Amino acid sequence: MSSSKRRTNTADSVLIALLGVTGAGKTTFARHASGNTDLKVGHGIYSCTQEPQTVTFPLDQRTIVLIDTPGFDDDSRSDVEILEDLAKWMADQGHIKKNQLDGIVLLQPITAHRVGGSERKRTRLLKNILGEDAYQHVIIATTMWEQIKDKDDMKERLKGRCEDLWNDMLARGTRIVNHDNNRESAHKIIRMIIARSENAGKLKPLLQQELMKNPLVVETTAGKYTKAELERSIENTRLQLKDHMKQRPPRPQPSRINPSEENARARIVWREWHDDKRALEETLKLLNFRLQRLSSLSAGELGFKPY
């Protein structure tokens, strides 16, 4: 079916979400694509994109809207926070509330080494948010190629990710392209998203569909996955704390009573043990808080309404 039949006019907005680990180049991609240099680009440890930024510009007689989301792998944000933020974003201002999203560009720095546990977890979370039917609307754009000298080695690393991390996504229509960090490359990727949306319709995330049927986030596929990960972390932390308590050293005497070097060393050991105990207790408290938060999240609180 032609685009003129699928769209009411050629100026209809095309909405594309930019996802990726912190520092992958999401904001830089948006700057190249739009020519908007006002977008804030982060180069430090922390992501400067804590709230979604939206940039609008014309391309091929269409209005392109790029949504630059918070770092999907931001170390300062938990899975629960990311899930909550993405769900709120889905409901906010109708960005995809009425199936308005055309696609997702997942930016992946080619400089990243082997797949780590955090990347693996966040990728699973993203898959559970999107659902298999939405994979065809995803383009994985590899970045940072200009920083690579041995491109053959990088291609092997990319091959490993394709086989280990993205294989199911690729089998369901996700495509991988090299982003050359310039305007032409960004526009090429956007046109690929447009073409897929023209042929397959709008992106319909599984999370959105599930929340329309059951308002509890914890009952969605992504919610169940996040809950299981939290419960696993809680149990592991409890076991660590239990083992740590078994290693409790003898309590030393106050230095005014026993000023010996041996007692001074014992005081250091005691203080280190106590600090580690407190850290484990705080971690356990935080994990339980996140579990409670996840269990209480509802579609209404996030802004979802039937349509």
C-alpha cells in the first residue's frame, strides 16, 4: 500500500525513539539528524539526558520527531526506575499512547567490550517491554567506528553480540547498520524506520498492550522479569549478609582502656566489618523498596487511560 494511502498527508509526524547505553551517542545522533546544536551532549560518567528531550525537524516533506530518552544503561538508575520512566513516557502526551511511534533506534557503541551482566539484563528488559512483534521496528545503529583502528576485531565483537544478545531480535526483523556519525548516515537510518513503518504499520509495544488489559505493571511481561531479578538480588544480598554476620570479629576494647597496637588493629578490622555490614543492610533495604515500588505501580498512576 502506498504511503499516500497509509498517511493522511506527507507532512504527518514520524516519531522515533532513541535508546542506548549512556554515552552511545543518542544526543549526538539527534544533533546530526536535525542540525540542532542546542541539545546537550554528555561526555562524563553520568548521562546528561535524565529526562526525554524531543527535537523536531523536516525531512523528505515529513515532520520528524526524535525522542532522546534517558540513558538506558545509566548506572544511577535501577531497572524499576527505567521501567517506570519508559512506561510514563509511553503514556505522556500521547507519544505512543495511540500507536504513534514509528520505530526505535538503539545505538550501540562498537567500542564496548564483551557483553556484561548489566547490558544483558537491560537488553532483556527492553525485549520484554517491546515484545517480539515490535522487533521489526528496531534498528541497532553501531556507533564510535571513527575511534576504531582494528575494524576486523570490532566486527568479531559485533558478531558475538549478534549471536549472543540480539539473535532473536534479528530473527524477528531487527536490522543492524553502521552509523557513520554524520547527517547523511542519520538520515539514512531514519528513512529505514519510515519505510518499515509504511509497510508494517506503527510500533505497538507489548507493555502498552498489557497495561490496557491489566493496570498492574508487575503483572506485565517486563514487570514480571524485573520482579524476578529484584527477588534474586534480594536473596543474594540476604545470603551475603548472613555469611558476613558469621564472620563477625571480636569487639575490641576502647583505645583509652587498651592502647596497644594489637587492639588498634582489631578496632580497624571491627570498623571495616561494621561498614560492610551497614552497606549490605542499606542495599537490602533499597532492593526491598524497589520491589514495593514495582508492586504498587499501576497504569493509572503512570497516566495510561483506555482509548
